[in-house]
Amino acid sequence: MGRPTVLLLLLTFLTPGAAIRVPPAMKALSSLRWSTSFTSRGTVAKKYSINYIEQKVNHFGFDADETFKQRYLIADEYWKKNGGSILFYTGNEGDITWFCNNTGFMWDVAAQLKAMLVFAEHRYYGESLPFGNKSFTDSRHLDFLTSEQALADFAVLIKHLKKTIPGAKNQPVIAIGGSYGGMLAAWFRMKYPHIVVGALAASAPIWHFGNLVPCGVFMEIVTKDFKRSGPNCSETIRNSWDAINRFARTGAGLRWLSKSLGLCTALTNTQDVQNLKAWISETWINLAMVDYPYESDFLQPLPAWPIKVVCQYLKNPSVSDAQLLQNIFQALNVYYNYSGQANCLNISETTTSSLGTQGWSYQACTEMVMPFCTNGIDDMFEPHSWNLREFSEDCFKQWGVRPRPAWIITMYGGKNISSHTNIIFSNGELDPWSGGGVTKDITDTLVAITIPEGAHHLDLRARNAFDPTTVLLARSLEVRHMKQWIRDFYANQRKKH
Amino acid sequence: MGRPTVLLLLLTFLTPGAAIRVPPAMKALSSLRWSTSFTSRGTVAKKYSINYIEQKVNHFGFDADETFKQRYLIADEYWKKNGGSILFYTGNEGDITWFCNNTGFMWDVAAQLKAMLVFAEHRYYGESLPFGNKSFTDSRHLDFLTSEQALADFAVLIKHLKKTIPGAKNQPVIAIGGSYGGMLAAWFRMKYPHIVVGALAASAPIWHFGNLVPCGVFMEIVTKDFKRSGPNCSETIRNSWDAINRFARTGAGLRWLSKSLGLCTALTNTQDVQNLKAWISETWINLAMVDYPYESDFLQPLPAWPIKVVCQYLKNPSVSDAQLLQNIFQALNVYYNYSGQANCLNISETTTSSLGTQGWSYQACTEMVMPFCTNGIDDMFEPHSWNLREFSEDCFKQWGVRPRPAWIITMYGGKNISSHTNIIFSNGELDPWSGGGVTKDITDTLVAITIPEGAHHLDLRARNAFDPTTVLLARSLEVRHMKQWIRDFYANQRKKH
């Protein structure tokens, strides 16, 4: 695709003058992609067909009439034409086969809902590139990467499926998604209620925009996760930044840091140190999102409850700077070297795959403007305020576009969504994204399900022997709602005839 | 604007090979604009302020960041900051000052609803031209003329008003519109229920798309209007086409036709004759839309119940061709020469103003694809089938774009809209557009109001001493619903605090 795969990090790192000029927002969300793409150990390969549909590049204009091939996957092993349903995964920022293989919940409930599973790839991700390898070349080619276009793709695809698959026409469709895909699922039900009877929006931070929630909430939850996972854990991390800063004052200190943290590339200047701290911050964020109760494969394999493991190394905030940073190194190794195979740590990467990074960076610079901030008091990070103006400048440099931070709220309603129906908002309380999510019932049919022991959309993952009771309960509630929507659909249909 | 103002007619007329290759759809809708723009006699000039807001030319893409000035009018004479409301006219295909001056209903109810009146101009009409005098030059400049962009303009405008007008923030907004503006009002509530608490969609043919209603329904209602307005009236018109065709066979016949019908320009060939018949058809259509119970100013002044007056000349379908056509001439004169000042009839025009013709022609060629047809049996017109392929070719020649006939249904739900709330669909039974409208309640809060003696959105017109009881009843029902929405809004607001 002609650009480095670690673009988001580079965007952060190459911006001079502040440790996190483009605040954790983008990095956090860039990671978010990966958390969804987990392959939990022991996952069996899924059986699905790979399909393509011709979609208009621009649903909202008629000058350009080009089309592109959107990829979607279908699994119909458990589908029943009689009384069945269609579970439609609203693909988010990544390769759809990853989501398909890692949204075990849909596979687990397919039989009881007699459901066809459809996984629709989001435009500009995976193989669904509107302009092939030119899709990311400039803002002109990127102009059709918006949530509205993605939802329109989904709507057109479902109409196509109902038209072409015998037996699908008179079946209810339920939208399911996690993270950004969860936002899409919720928004899809809001904007196209004639197409989906309901939506399961898992870990969907639909309120992480504008001033709807405090900009510090995300990092506060990250901090809480560390605080609860071991005594003095968050304090130790909070103290680490100054320890790094003190070492970074001298050349000898930089050399010591590079060696003691086992970095692949030695630190040589202030900017490198900012990059180091951003990379460490992102590591803690990633851990908070994937703090799952069982071993799982992320970038490298992770242990069960990985933050607890990390915190075993971070019990003492009051040791010497050198000792404290050596402990931090041990902790980082849980994330980057659980398998013991890494020779050094590469601070230009927190994830290994190249999927979707560019697309999400662009989306974060246009519609998906999520304010993030830290104050170092309620959270364990160095203080950084949210600066829209600087963010906008960075976006303009990077993509030639400027964010419109108010737009998503104008479009999708912000907190004023009570006139909609049939949306489940599920959130794990460990998940930093829950801070921007809907965690209280809005109406009888806009319901919130919270999972105290849940990290980022744990409920969408395949069932596991180590699942806490609360996620089992959440899933069973979700299924109960979905069954109700399906019953209502068929009841209405009978009424009509 | 560089193109002839009678473009729609030219588009029809210049297409060879069929009398109505681009069927009455477009002409009918082009006329529809005018019917809304009526100035009934005795209308007092309205007091309003003229305002402008900077709008993004493209709400759905970030590459081009241009803005344009959208015009809107505000009348706040009766507005109360305490317990008041905002009635928001969703501007349709024309100059907003016309709609403002001719939607008397809003002015009549302002006091009892303590309402601020806002009239928002639709982009690409009136003064709200995204690219000034270049707005219609090509499909690239026209690319932002869609209903979705117009609704986004409305949403942004309302958020702006609530932010900038002290006292407006916590007030309920109700969308009101007629005809295409009625469709916009309904769609606005469907897509932005967080911005408007309800919508009054008057004479909004939201189902005149795809196969949702039979393509012949419009012309059947036109025919019924003539049938009920005088004995043998529709039969006489039905017989007139063959009479014209028989005269048109010879040069002498063409000369006779030109003279007897008082045409400004003599007919010389077959195409001229097709144009003549299309022009006469359009005249009957226009009359059906504006068959109001009192004198009104249209293009020229019209008498009360104009079709009844017309039908006085059309009582005898079995006279000689010459006599029959002389009677048709008399009938046409009711429409074109009620004031007695026309020296000849100009078949290239059925309306005198130039407002919005280009814009609507483009919209009809892209999103607003309304199938129309006649069979000469259930209606009084020559048979013409709906031919999408030819229509598409004509559009491509005219605008360089092709229609997407399924899109509006995918976007706005077609007949599957029962999950929405708080929309009143009002229709006059005399109005040919009622055939594509919602004329039966869908749910408790998606209600239909029909007005047996009503033509095109009679209910939106100013009250008049000659208003039939049924329109008074309709208006009072409409007000009752609106008051309920306002009460619900304030009750919900109190609950929150």
C-alpha cells in the first residue's frame, strides 16, 4: 500500500514538541483493531464461503458511477429457511476473515437461532478496497471512507442477499459488531431500522465524541485495571515516567535505558524518549483491552489475566529509578515476550499485522474524532490535554483533511437516542472503551449489559471454560433479546398476512 | 444559469420517437413546485428575517472542504421562549421565500404553538447555490444535490440555531413540508429523530418509487378528478388525442390545429404534435394538483374549483373532431387565460417562473426516480408504459448521470417504516400525488390524514373562508398531534431533571 504499516505510531512519533501530540486516542483505537482479531487458542477453523458484491464507490453522489468489490463471508451450516434468522456482522477496521474467525459468539449461537452468519467487510479494509492499491494514495481516493458509506454498503448487501438467496427474503436480520463495528451495528439499526430488526453493539464507545464523556475516562479505566490487578501497580507505572525522564537527561542515561529495556534501536534524542513513553503507554492500553480471563493469542501469546502477571513485576513504586525501570522491562516482556522468543523490543510497533492501520488513521482524522486526555492524578500517565487544533494540523499534514468533531453527534444523535429501539449495548467494566459506551438502560428496548470481569467485547468471543459467570449471563441475555426480536418479526409478518 | 428554464419540457419534447418518452413523472413534479408556490389572493406579506449559514458542500466526504451559504428565514413574532416550539419548514425544490409566503398554515398556527417559524432553503434552489452560477454546469458541480445532503443541511442548521438563539436550545422542533418537502420532512424525522420530535408530511408521495405503488395511479387520480367534475369530461379529453392525431396527418390539419388552439408557434411536424399533447396533458395534471375550492393565483389567476370550470367546456365527447378540439381550446383557456390577457398559447411552457427546474430535473434523474405510466383505459391519456432504460438514457444525455431507482427505498425504507414514530402523512384525495402517499395509519404515531376535498397539500395553505370542513378538521388534527409531541418533549425533559 506504499506507506509504512505503523503509520499511526509514526504520526505520533514524528510530531515534534510533545510526547503525545496526537493523543492516545488513535493509538488506542489502532490497537482496538487487534483485540478483535484475536485467535484464541484451540479455535477451530470456521467453514464459510467467500463472496463479493459490486458496490457503488459513492452511494451519496451520482457523478462517479464506479463500483468496487466488497467481500463478505457466509456460513449457513445451521441456517434454517423455516423460522430462521440472519446474523449480520457489521465489519470494522480490518480484514473480515479475522473478525469472522474471532467472533466465536456468533458461531456459538448460530444453531439455536437457526441463523445464517454473514460477515461483511468494511470498505477500505481487507480486500474491499474501492480503488485497489491506490485507495490510500490521497484524500481524493479516501473520500469515500466514511461510516455512512459503510452503512450504505451493508444495507445494499442485505437487500442483495434477500433478493438472491432463496429463503432469506422473509427473515429477520440482526446486526452484530464489536468496538467500531459495535458502533456501526448500533448506528445501522438507528439509520436503517427497516433492514435490521435489532443490533448487538458490543464495547461500542458511541459516546466517546465531543463532550459527551470526559476526555480522561478512557485512561482512568486503564489505570483502574492496573490498580485492581496488584498492589502499587498503577503507582509504579505512574512513577516510571519521571524515572525515564531523569535517565533521559544524559547520553549515558539514554544508553542505559536502551540497554536495560532491551530496545532494538538505541535512543538518541528527546523525540526517541517521547516515542518510548508513548509506546509503553500504548502497551498498558492494549493490555487493558485484552485483559481476558484465559490465555489468548494476540500479537504474541498472552497469559490469562495478563495485567495480573504484569503487576507481579510492579509492586514497588519507591525503589531506585534503575530498579523501577528494570521492573518495567520485566512487565513489558509479559506483553512482548511471553513466548520468550524476542531478542529485543521494537518501540515502533505494538502490533505486528498491517491490517487497516491507514484506514483507521484517516477515519480518526475525519469522522471518528475521539478526545482523549490524561492528568496524571486520576490516571497513571503523564498529563496531556486534548488539543483539537493541533490534532487538526496533524491530520491535515498527514491526510490533507481536517476533522469535523461535531459531525458524528449531529449524524447519530449523541446521547439523544431514546426514540430508537432494539439495541443491546454490552460493555466490559475492565474495558477502557466502556467509558464512552452506553452502560445504563435508556429504554426498555435500548438496553445496557455490563460485564464486571469483561475486557474489550469479551462477550463476542467464543465460549471458553474459563469464562466468568458474568459473561455467560451477558451472552444469555443477549440471546434472549435476539430471540425476542426474531419472534416479534415473525409475529408482525403473520399479522400482515 | 446557462440553460433554458423550460428544460424539463425540452427534455421531454426533444426526445424523439414517443410522445412522453420521459413520462409525465418529471413534468408533473416540475409543476408540483409551482403548486406550492401559490400566492392566494389577499395574502398579506409575511414578516421574517433573512439569514445565511455556512454549510459544507459535502457532508459525506472530507476531501473538498468548501462551504456555501444556505439561506433560511426566521419569523419569531409569536415565539415564546417559555414552553414554545420551533416549526421547521424543510425546503423543497424552489425559492424559500415562495414557500414561506405560501405555507400559511404555519403562520396560522404559530401563536397557539408559541412557535418560531424557520424556513430552510434546499441546496441548489433559490439563493442556496453551492457553486454560485456554476452549480448546474456539469455533473461534478451537481454531485452534492441529493436528499441526504439536504437533510444534513437541515440537521446542521437546527443545531446551529439551538446553539446561537438564546432560548431555542431546549425547545422541540417539528419538521413541516409539502410535496417533495413533505418527503423530506418525513425522512428527516426517520433519519434524525434526535433533532426533530415529529414531522408533518403533507402530500408527500414517499411510496411513488420502484414498485411500491402501480405506476398508473397518478394519472388515474387526475382522470378521476375530471370525471367527478363534470359529465363526460374525462371521456372528452380521452377522445381529444385521436382527434389531434387525425388532424395532424396533413399540413392543412396542422395549420387548423395551430390556429384553432391559438398557438403562438405553428405546428409543423410530428414532434410538434407530440409536444402539443404532452403540454395539454401537463395542463390537466397541473389542474388536478391545484383544484382548490377558492380562487387562487397560480401562473395566471384560476377560478375556484378550476376543473369544474374546465369541464363546462368538455361535456360532449361525441362531436366532430373540430368541435371537440375547439372545446378543448376553451378548456385550456381557463388555465392559461382566465384573466383574458393572453394573445396566444405557448406550448413550451406550463409555468412561468424559472425556479428550480434544473435542480429537480437532475434529482428526478438520480434519486427521485418516480415511475409513471398510462393505459388509456383507467385514465384519459394516451397509453405510455414506464421505460426505465430509455429514461436512464435520456438522463445520461441530459446530465451525464444515471438514475438509481432502488436507492431511495434502500435508504428510506419503502413501505417498511413502522419502527418510526411521530409522523403525520396528510393527503388530499383529489391530489394525484396521494396515490404514492401514505393514506392509512401505519401505527398509533405514524398516522394518515386524508382530506376528501383536498388537492395538493391544501392543508398547508393559509386558512380561507371557502375551506371545506374536511381540511379544517385535518388541520385541527395536525395541530393536536403537534401539541402532543410538544407536551411529550417537555414531559421527557422534566423527567431528566
